[in-house]
Amino acid sequence: MKNFGEFKLKMLTKLTESYASKNKVEIKNLVKKLKSNKSLVEMYMFYENVENLNIKTKDKAKLYVESIEPILIDKMKSLKKDMKEFEKSLKDVVIENNSIYSDLDVLSEESNIHNISSKIDARENLISHLISEKKKNNEELPSVQIENHSLLNAVLVNNFNIKYSDFLNEEQKTTFNEIVSMSTNEIENETKKLKKELLGKIDSLIKESNEDTLKEKLKIVVSEINNTDTTKFDYYKLLELKNILV
């Protein structure tokens, strides 16, 4: 693993797979090893923060990108050695691309005549990302803590934002494990189908209801469904809504 973005995604995927297979020993060992290295933890949380960071003006976003580039280059010199300690555990992990992490990885490379063009593209991509409006999730999510450390929460909750074992009944655990194993395309297709089904049910409820208050609440639910993203967590929430409506 030459890039930190690849390392972070593989770590997340490995921990999620270990959770799905109920391999608690592997989870604890990986997290303990990761937590013992402050530099890796710092970079992990930095990538996490950039993914959700919003900067109001293009000039400030440009200044931010210019400022972090030399810092990233310097930090990666030592992190490459640290990441090698995880190669054996993560070598067979298959990951999906994350464009933000890829651009940060490009900025982390030492500049040379061969990567000038890719660095320019990465800077422009990150600036566009930073000034774009991020969707806010106001829902309070429970998390699993091992040794009461927030890093694990960031690792486990990150892309999936799933309520883990301490908060799931047996049926929900089964549903969770099925969702974790689904590909991005499967999630997108199933989300579209589920949205269509739910909107049909709610439309029928609105037509059948004589209560204005209930109709207004249902219309809000319709709006929320239409604004739902195609993520594993959002698919999980739609399934929960379906169970309520049945």
C-alpha cells in the first residue's frame, strides 16, 4: 500500500468484514494496533474530516488545499513505513474507489515532472469538493466503543452508519449482515425499488386519510424518501420504514 487513502479504505473494509463474520478477536487486534500509532490515527481522522469539510469561499478552499499539500507530503514519508506493518492483514482486501481520498493521495506524493498534471487535477477536484454543500445527517446514531476510543466509532460507523450489535435485535443483525455484503450497484438498484414501493404505499395512505395532520406528516416522509441517498445506511433506514408501514 503506497497511499494512505487505500490503507484507510482497506482498514474500514477489513473491520466491517470481521464484524460481519463475528471475528471479534481480529477487530480488537487491528484496532489496538492502529490506535498504538498516533500518526496513523491523526491521518485517519484528517481524511475523515476532509470528506465532510465545507469551506464557504473558493479562495479559502484554494488556500486550504495549498496549505495542506506540503504537510501531507512530509507526513507520508514516515507513514509508508507504518502502513507496511498492516500489509499482511490487508493484502487481500478488495476496496471501492473514493475520489476524495484519491485526490488527497495525489497531493501526498512528492512533486516531480511526471505528476504535475495529476496534482493540478487533484487540487481542482478538492477545491470543488470543499465548497460544495454537504448533506447533514441530524439523526443521533449509537456507536460501538472498544476501550472507549472515538477512532473505532469513526472506523465502524464511517460509510455504513449502521447501529451495531449492542443496539440490534437478531432480525436486524441478519439484515445488517446482508446489507454489508451488497455491492454499490446492488444498493443503488435495491434502493430505487424500495423508494418506489414506499412512495406508492404512502401515496395510498394520503389518499385514504381524512386527517390533515396525518397527511402533512406523510408528505414530509415522502420528501425525506425522495432526498435519501443510495448508501448502505440509507437503504437500512428505508427497510426500517417499510417494516413500520407493513
